[in-house]
Amino acid sequence: MDWQELTDLTRGQPFVVERVRLAGSGVVVEGRFEPPQLAQLSVEDQVFVAAFVRAHGSIKEMERIFGVSYPTVKSRLKRIAEQLDFVDVDPTPTGADVVERLRRGEISVQEALAELEGS
């Protein structure tokens, strides 16, 4: 069974994977595994996201591929984005991070103090 079949079967309902078998070795792992967020999207949304990536994020190309308008592409991307949690790509540094950067000489004592006071 592939993700598309699983997504069709679950009809958008949340699901948990409890058993994984590694095809090459036959090793089986049991537990509770959350599927990746993209796998939890509908099949149509997965295709849309894949097309967007293949189009290098070009909305103009998405308009051409799907035969829809710019606002339609933007609206669909916004709807899909609302279903996904985003990773904080610029997290607030911890005190240990600041001290380590100071130790490596990447920042001055004054910069370290300012960062520590700001967090």
C-alpha cells in the first residue's frame, strides 16, 4: 500500500502508523508513528505541493500547469499552508548556545550579554 491508497482509505481522518517493516532487511518496528505532515494532506494537495516544488515555486508555472488564475493558486497554497506546522528556522538561542558562541570567539562579551538579556 502506498501513501495515496492510505490517504484515500482514511479520507482525511487523522491516523497513526503502528508497525513499520524495513523492506531490505525485514526488520519490523512496532510503536506509534505519526506520518509526515505532507503525507497527511489529501492526494490532490500532495500533487499540488509536488507540482509547486517541481515548478521551483513559480506561481506563473502553476497557473499554466493547472489552468487556473493567480488568486486561485495563492488561495490553495494558503489553505495547504494552514494545515502544516512550520519549523522555527530562527529560534531564540539558549544560554548555552550564547556561551558556546562566545567560547568559539564568534561574538564578543558585550554581544553575549545583550543576547542573554534579550532572551
